[in-house]
Amino acid sequence: MLNAIKTIADLDNIVEVRFDNQRFGFWQKVSIKQSVDDLCASVSLSLTSQSASDTIGFSANTVAEIFINNVLVTTVRADAVQRSVSENNHSISLSARSLGRELVDCQYSKTLSGIKLGEIVKQLCSTFKVPVNIAVDTAIVPHFAMQCEQPANAILNAARAANLLAYSLPDGGLTLTEPSNAAPVATLVMGEHIKSYEVNDEYKLRFSEYVIKSFDYDKNSSAKGAVKDAGIGYFRPMHIVADKHGQGLGGLQRRAELERSRRLARAHSISLSLFGWGYITDAGKFEPWRINTQVRLVIPNEGIDSTFLIGDCSYEQDVQGGTVSHLTLMHRNAYLGEEKVAKKHSAAHARKAKAK
């Protein structure tokens, strides 16, 4: 297991924006965010300059790479560049998102049938010149159609129905893949690596039952899938009309189970604030925290010693807070549409433990 964080203090913790053979570093305020539930990363950077004539040379067409300690974390286009000038100060702020932003912002029409989900994602990404990596084999989608819709919504809904993740990569593109089951990249222990933590129980995210409804116009018949959350003892239903992108990717019952499991997992998550932006690998190299990687978390006071998936990650830096990472951790089954099933002998073990 990696010995995380110990030599992180030796790093300069510099964010660089690189484009057109130029480099801009020493930003005074940094915020870079990524999520397995979003097709694009977001970047917010700002600095104060002594010269009012200084600009960073961004245009609407500029593509820039964002590096943390010389490691690429995302590739972006600018959403906005703002300059604020006074008699004594000149500040520059950059807001940007990775190349998948076009899939989020634009509305587009496309009809496809009889091809795999991975090929659909490839075709949509190719249209918008977004790099893509299809890391898994995918099922054939009988019919895929969107009219004046955001491609991101169609991709995310279809991916979720197939129990897959679609999220941004360092090259600015996106990947379609499974939730990682690889070994933890690091062990995080309270009092050693963790600045602070929050245990989140958001009961408002859960419902007593999930019903997914659909209508097959070819067969002139309706269908539905339904599943209950046994932990909610009062009537609190969630009825959803299935979109046309997910009906051929596992059926309505799987969609209902997935909705329940995602909400169960989202309702119980752990948020960490860590010193630094990553860890040191066995090879002695810095690696930033990445979404869809697993870490082992040890918090003795909470009785926690388990492996979790990084669902959300942000790198932050400013004068007040210093250099920190914020991670949202959830169990991997949050993305699998499955509940954890207790072993048959677990109840007996619990009784024995209680008797001791």
C-alpha cells in the first residue's frame, strides 16, 4: 500500500495554464473541480498583476492545458476571462471548462439505431470534436433519438441505464467505463492525512418507492419497473417517465434499482479535506487525486476502515485555506444499481458480538 501524503509537503503546488507555447503560473486563487456525474471539469483561477496592460491572451478558440505540479489534470476552453483594474490593482480571473462542455451547452438532434452505446457516444463526441475513450464493451441500443436536446443528458442517462460512468479525462475528452474495482491508490488516516471530514446523511434524497414508467408505441402497451427502499417507512414515492435512451439498456426494472441504489449511496457519503493535491506513487512521482479511483479510508472514531470510490474531487488554493483537496467518497455499489446483500450468517455473527 502506498504511504500517501508524507512527502507532499516538499512540492511547490503550482498550477500552470499552458497554451500557444506560453505558460502562466503562480495563480493566487485556484479551484478545479471534477465529478463522475459530469462530462466536463471546471476551472476557476485568478491572480493580481502590477501592470494593467497584462493579459493572458485567451480567445474564444483557445485550447489550454491545466497542469498541477507538471501533471496534466484537464484541457479546457475559456468560459470567461475578466480583468478588473483600479489605481493600485489589476486582477485577472479565468473561468473555463474541459472540452466536453459543448456536449453540455449545445442542443442538437440525432437519430441512430441498431448500434452499440459506445459507438453512439463516439459519433456524438466526433461531431463536437471531443476526444473519447470507450473502455468497455457496450450493449446494442435498438433506437436512439434526441431532438433539440443537450447531448450530455442523453449520454449520461444512457450510461446510467447501462450501469456505466461517463466523465471527463485530462485530455479534455470523456470516457465511458465501469466504476473502478482496482486496488486503493492510497490509505487515508484521520490525524495523519485528513485535515477534516464530514459524514453526510441526506435523508431527503431517498424515497419509499421508485417507479419507472414507459410506453411502447410499437406494441401499444405500457410497462414499468418498481423497487422499494425498505429504510423509508412512510409514503414518499418517486415516479419517473423513462427517457427513450435507456429503455433498451437493461430495462425499466434495472433503471428503478439503479435509481434507488444511487440515491441510497448519495444519501450517505463522506467528504474529506486533505492537505495537498495528491499522493506520491511507489515510483516516487506525484499523482493528483482522480475521480473513479479507490482509496482506503480509516477513521477510528467513526468505526470506518473501508474502501471507497472517489466520486467528486476538487483542488483548491488560496491565502486563507492554503493548498487542499476536497474529496467526496462513496461505496462503489453507488454506481452499480445493486444493494449490498448481507451474508446468511451475518445475523448470527451479530448476535454473538452482542452477547460478548
